[in-house]
Amino acid sequence: MSLPLADDEEKGKRFSCGCPEYISPSRNYGIDALRIVAMMMVLILHLLASIDVLSLENHGSASYNVGWLLEIAAYCGVNCYALITGYVCCDGTFRYERVVSLWFQVVFYTWGSLLLALLFFPQEVQLSNILHSLFPVLSGQYWYVTAYVGLFFFIPFLNALGNRLTKLQFQYLLVTVFMLFSIIPTLLHTDVFPVEEGYSIWWLGILYMLGMYVKKHGLLTGMKTRPLWMFYAGCVCFAWVFKMVLNVVSPYLIGQIKGGGMFIRYNSPFIVGPAVALLLIFSRMHFSSRRAVSCISWLAAASFSVYVLHCNALIGKWFLWDVFEWTASSSSALMVVNVLAIAAVVYAGCALVDSVRRYLFKLMNVERGARAVTGFCGKLGHAFRKMCRRIDSHP
């Protein structure tokens, strides 16, 4: 699973990982709050998957029905991050060292988890675990990180496109791409123009452009916050009711339970809609309390590390998800409470670990290393371009 990797800068200003001494008037702390909520959604998705409450074996039980409602309500979390990236990055100054810093962060956790596993559980470590940990981005251990890193290199060109399009042209572009990659595939229940149901760099690019449009031109600006919440709830309830009804009807029609997940995929309009609604709702939020801003800033800065830690193939499996199977055996109401509480605890625990990581990175001056790597790659690129010019000019 993001989800997620929204940019930590806005309008070219560096995001402080610590508690801010003042409330920046140029920073939208509502967007930071959405980062936290979106990561909580991702945690909920993974928790529900780990306790196996959503499998057809539990069909007809209250836990199954309530679990799927919670699943659909949280499913837009990954889309939220891509929207936030477009919303934030479209006006910022693009720097390649940011993707290098991102890679350093992933390597820190994957190599660190591999070391811990080799020390304490060497018998459980396989060759595939070692290769995936050593090459986390290239191996696709985190599909969102791999897709996001690829997207990062296209961001300058997407920004150039968005800045040159008129509002009407931008609208035509978005309508076209969502018709081709969202509405038609959902209605036909097949990936006509493959975006792998949203698990791809191309889908992240589409959401990036949508987030950019919201920031530059606005969307549903005349709609108040309450109708937006109702729109979010309406999309979730429709997808859930459709699944529940089809689960009952499909055995009589085709002899098996099938097709209920038609609207439950990242590129479904009923998943994109709630993500857009949340982006609009949170972008309007304002916080006047310095304490609230401090808490939001600290938790939002850790959101990426929360993702990397809890999705890690070694640490996430042994220390997080396998110990929560008991959650599924409780009542449906208690299950929801447990899932939400556990997600909050996992988030807080990972955020504390990330505080240590940030401290170590500051001591090692990792940002300077990222600039050095970027500078070296820039020199290689310059040498390559120079060689190409010589080849072109050679008779």
C-alpha cells in the first residue's frame, strides 16, 4: 500500500521537523492535518487486511459488513497523498536533492530493519528479503515509493504543462484523462488503458495534475464544508451498499459472490471523489493554537516514516501486524474501536522512531550528502550532454 509521500515544502519554504516557534501564515496546516489523516487511513487498510476480517469466509457477519464500511471509508487515503503532492508542489521550487533525501530515508529504515532481523531472527531472513532491503526502490518493496520516485522526475514538466494551460484547457485535460482512466475502466470493470487500478506512476501523475488544478483554479469553491462531508459519505455509502447488495444477488445470478469490488479501487470515481472532498475540506482549515500547530507539524513530518516502517517486509510483519489478529474476534463495534486505537498507537510509535532518525540525520548532515549526490549526478549529466553535442557536430 502511500501512500504516501506528499511533499514537505510549500512555496519553496523548508518544513521544520520540530515544533515551530510561530505559526507560518504561508503554510496550510490543514493540508498537514490531511497528511496525518491519510496515513491513519493507510494504517487502517493494512490493519483490516492483517486481521483477515474482510475475507469471504466471514461473509454475512457483522464484522465483515462493518469492516468493509471502514475499509471503503479509508480507501481514499492513498489518493489523498498524490493530490496533496500536486497541491503543494505546483508552486514550489523543484530540487532533485529532495528525491535523494527521500531515498536516504528509505535506505535507513530498510537497511536498519535488515540488520535487526539478521541479529535477532537470522533463520527467518531469506535472500529475497536481503535483496529487497538493499535495493528498496528498484525492487518495488514499497510500490508507492517506487511510483513516487518515478513521478518526481516528471514533476517539472507537469508543472510547466499546468502553468501553460488555460483554465478551460486544464478542465478539458482532466475530464479526458478521468474518462479514459477512471470512469470507463470502472464501468467496464477492466483496465482498458492500463493504470493497474491506481497502483502506478501514471495514476499518481493524473492525481498530481488534479491537485495542481485545485490549487491554481479552485474547485467547488461555492460549496460549503458540510455538503463536502456529505459528498464524501455519499460516495462511501454507495460503494459499500453496492458491494453488500451484489454479495447477496451475485450467487443467484452467476453462482458465486463476485463483482462487489467494482467501485473499490484507487482509480474508481467513488474513491477519487472522497479524496477530493477531503482535500477541499482540510485546505480550508485554519489553526490558531500554537500547540495544535506543533502537534500537527510533528506528526505530519513523520507520516512518510510511518509508511516505510509499518510496510517494511521484516519489521512490519514480525513486530506490528501478526500480533493484532485478536482484533477480529471481538464484536464489530469493539473491532472498529480497536482498529482505530491500534492505528493511532502504531502511528505514534513510528513517529517516535522517526524522531531518532531525524536527530541522526541532522548529526550526519544528510542534506549535505543529498546535495553532493545531486551535484555529482548533475556533472555526469552535463558531461553526457557535452558528449552528445560533440557527436552531433561531428561530420
